[in-house]
Amino acid sequence: MIGLGGAEFRLPLLIGLFGFAALSAVILNKAMSLVVVLTALPARLAAVPAAELAGHWQVAVNLLAGSLLGAWAGAAWAVRMRTGALYRVLAVLLVLMAAALLATHGDLAALTLPTGVRTVAGVAAGFGIGVVAAIMGVAGGELLIPTIVLLYGVDIKVAGSLSLLVSLPTMLVAFARYSRDQSFVVLRENLRFVVVMVIGSITGAALGGLLVGVVPDAVLIPTLAVILSVSAVKLARHRSVTAER
């Protein structure tokens, strides 16, 4: 309904409702997000032709120059973090996601920047987004789309498709890094669960598309931001309980 993949909402459920440890939840979330992006990409290409996207290839390359490095670094940090620290980081990132959701969902005006400054800003933004996406196991569209609009002045519809093109290789890099950790076994041990969740995500995305406009953004966006904030508090408390154990 809001044009995002929803992985940031899935993560607290994997930890709080289904009881997965932080790193396992991140890896599962990353796998599900990857499948959802792969499913969404052909649909987006039908809406926004590849020829139209080709005209903005420099935008994707600029962001990927940072996001690929950020994804590897973020995944490497996540697997090395103590469990309590990872819970704390995830809680903070959920709050930041809520803030980003409130701040960027609306009309965005492109920034007027010199070409060199824009290129450096794109690499830096890509790196930060890659880190966040890897640590949370998300595609990063909630950060990529406003970044593309603000830095490059691209139409929001085209920006949505470009974000998927940037997200896919970025997620693959993070996934490759996670595959080197022993926690990656959680995918094999919970394959049926992953399949069911992916089917649910795709079905929900289809239903959400049909319900676009039913609930006004003035109500929907703040509500979702509150859900993310509450989830962050629960994650922080979950971290405290885990630490006590």
C-alpha cells in the first residue's frame, strides 16, 4: 500500500513472534526480501520500460559504487556483533526507519548540487544504505527511493524501479557474506517456513496494491511509523531479557 517491500515490519515478527535470534532473523529476512525483489522486478519493468530506465544507468552505477561495499561491510559487522549489541542496533535502525518513513513520504524536491558533489554524495549514501540493508535484511527501498529523487531529480515511479535494480545486487553481496557464517544454516533448517512467509509476502503485496488509496496516507504512514517504533521498543526489551539470561 505504501510502495515498500515490508521487510522492516517482518523483522520484528521474526524475532518477537517466531522467536528467532537476531542474526538468524536477519538472514531469514534477507532471503525473503531477495525473493520478493526478484518477483517485483519483472512487474516493475512492465510498468516502467527498460528503455526508460536505461537513460538513468549512471544513477544506479553511482549508488552501487557505495552500496555494494556497504552491504559487505554491514553483513560482516552483523555476524561479528554480540547478540545483545545486534538487538540494540536493530532497535535503533527501526526508529530511524520510522523517522525516514514520516520525513520522506510526500512530495520531494530535488537538491541542486554540482555534479562532483552529487557523485560523492551518491557513493556515500549508497554505502550507508547498503550497511543498513545488510544489517536489517531489507531491500532498502525506503531509503533508496527518496535518495534517488532528492539527489538526481528522478520521477518517483522511475525511482522505484531504479531502487530495485540497485537493491538486487546489493542484497546478493550481503547474502554472499552471510553465507560464509555458520548461522546461514538457519535457511536450510527453516526452508518450509521461508517458503510460506514468501508466499504470504507476495500475496500481501498483491492485496496491498489493490487497496492503494483506500486508507489515506495521512493515517497510514503515521500508523506504520508507530508500529516500527513500538517494535523497536520491544526489540530493546527483548535484548535486555536475552542479556539477563
